[in-house]
Amino acid sequence: MPRRLGSAEIIAGLQRLGIEFLPFVPCSTAAEVLAHFQAQPSVQAFPVTREEEGVGILAGLTLARRRAVLMMQDTGFGNALTALTTFGQAYHVPMLVVATRTGGLGEINAAVPAYSESVPDVLHAAGLSVFALDARTPLPEWEGTLVGAKRYAETAHRPVIVLADLKREAPAA
């Protein structure tokens, strides 16, 4: 499995948050992050079948004052948007969702780019806060951005989305 740029920083940020639960929609791009947390006895990392199911589980864990983050792909916001806006946003649940980016350079699925490229605009139009971790953000800032996004969710009492581009492969050592 190729090492992905940004995976170590996402892992560090989630560890710094002290997450206890990591529900996720399976994603090969996030495989390094998911495998890391599945191997951690202190974290319950488990797959969910659909994005809105993940939002519901994340909301329940958050309301129970458990430290949890949902991981999914950005293309799943078509499924998750209603749950995020009519429950998470409407009831002021401070959730953090980390979504891997699809589309762009290296995308192999022709159906993905049209939707993926519009995701940030769709999320903003829905009134959700979005932070991007991509080539424009230096890798040393990724961990702090994740931690800051979680703090913002708690301060604003609302769901916050971090869009992470993990498609770039790290150079071979």
C-alpha cells in the first residue's frame, strides 16, 4: 500500500484529540489512517454502511460526551447532508467529520470529478463550516487544523467538516 502524504498528520491530529471512537465509511484513500486506529486498543474504529448512519452514530457519541470523529469520502455528502443539517446543525451538535477528497489529479473514476469539485460549495451553501487540507496547506499545519476544527465545532456548537486530500503518494524512501 503506498504511503499517502497527509496520513501521518491526520493520525497525529486525531491522536491529539484523544478520540475514543472512529466510525468510518470504508475508503482506500484513508486506509493508512483507518488501519492505524483499528490497531489501537484504546480506539473503537468500525465501519458504517452509509454516511448518514455515520452521522447518526457520531451525533449520539458526541451527545454522550464521547470523543469521536467520523471519516468518509467527500462524495458521501450527498447521503450525509440531510442528517448533518436537520439534526447536527439544527440541534447544535459539535461534530467533526473528516472527509477524504476524491476527484482532481489522479482520479480514475470518471463519475467522481463533477460532484467532488462542487462539494465545498454545496457544504457552504448548506451553512456548514469547512476547512481544507490539501497541497495549499503545509503538512506541518494539518494536525493543528484538525485540532482547531474540533475546537471550533465545540465553540460554535455545530458540525464542522475537514476536507483532506490524501491522494498524493509520498516519495519512496
